[in-house]
Amino acid sequence: QVQLVESGGGLVQTGDSLRLSCAASGRTFSSYAMGWFRQTPGQDREFVATISWSGDSRYYAESVKGRFTISRDNAKNTVALQMNSLKPEDTAVYSCAARRSRTVILPTKTSEYDYWGQGTQVTVSS
């Protein structure tokens, strides 16, 4: 069982930066691939970024590539999402997710993840 708690959301202006963090409970954090998703009202969750259990591999949605960076610290059981050059269309509830996997597979679908956090709101004003 893994519990995930996100933090770092808030209200920012276009072009600003924000860093989201996700803290995981449990002793086996390094056995999980981690991902970030976002959701706006009435829409399905959208894949944002994922990182392998070791941190060696990352994959991003086209809409955030070059602006967002996912990273993890297995010693601290945390995964972060650094978001730069934010746009109004980045406004959403951002959630982190965990998938038990010690392979190079980088899951991008919600169905591929086993645990989810509650989410943190990010609002980008124009």
C-alpha cells in the first residue's frame, strides 16, 4: 500500500514557475514508477509526465515537453514536477500516481497506475 500526498499548487501568472511535490509513504518507493496527471472539470485525466523507478528514464506529454521536468528522490520518497513558462491552459488539478514496476516501462495511461494522490490545484491567470 502506498499513500501519496501532493503539495505546491497555487495561483500564478502566465510565464511563472511552480514546483509540485508528491510525498509517498512506505518503504518500497524505489520499486514504483511515478507519474503526474492533470484534470480539468468535465474532462478525463490527462497524462503529463512519468519517471522510472530509478529516475533514469522520463517521458513527457507533448504539451509540456521543454517546460516541465519530472524528478524523484528515492531517499526521501518524493517525486517533483518543476513547471516553467506556465500557460493558462496548464490550469488543472495535478495528481501524482504510482505503479509498481522495476522495469524501463514508462506508463502513460491512468489504468496503468495502482495508487493516486488527492491532487493539488494549479491555476494560471492570463
